[in-house]
Amino acid sequence: MVHWALVDSSKFHFDSMDIKMSNSFLQKLVDASKKIIDKIVNDQLPKLSKSIDDKIKELNAMVAGEGPSTFVFPVYGNEIGLNMTMTTAPITKVDSNLIKM
């Protein structure tokens, strides 16, 4: 009955970005809009941080309330359950119809 939780605090920020366009007219528009583009990107980055943090919270909730099949994922339809808590990942070989565990 060992339980664990990921602790995460993500924060993204770009001081500056370079965008290269193959069209010279479009490149001039991008260059003229550089400050606006940088501001828009940095204004949206907290949403990325929140999204990552929310996914980590979902995983922690799943671990906290785990049951016998929490980390079992169906394979081949629902015929076989693959336990994802193994210490090494399963190995498959193309066209062999075998999974080495």
C-alpha cells in the first residue's frame, strides 16, 4: 500500500522569440509585430502551466484512489489487460505476435 504523489509547479516564459518566414513581405509583418507576438505568447503561457498542473493533479487523484485495475489498460480490444505498473516496459517485435514482459 505504498502511495506517492507528484509535486509540480510549472512556469514558462520567453524573453524573446524569432519567427522566420519564407516570404519577405510576411517576414516584415512579423518583424513589425514582434513585441505584440512576444506579449501574446507570454500572456498565454500561464494557461499551459495550468494545464500541466491540472494533469498532474488528475494523476495524483488516480494514484490516491487506486484500485486493482487502476493502471491496467486494455489491449487487443478488451481481451487482455496490461498492467502499467511493471518495472520495465513490455517489448514487442513486429510481426511476431509476442509481447516480452
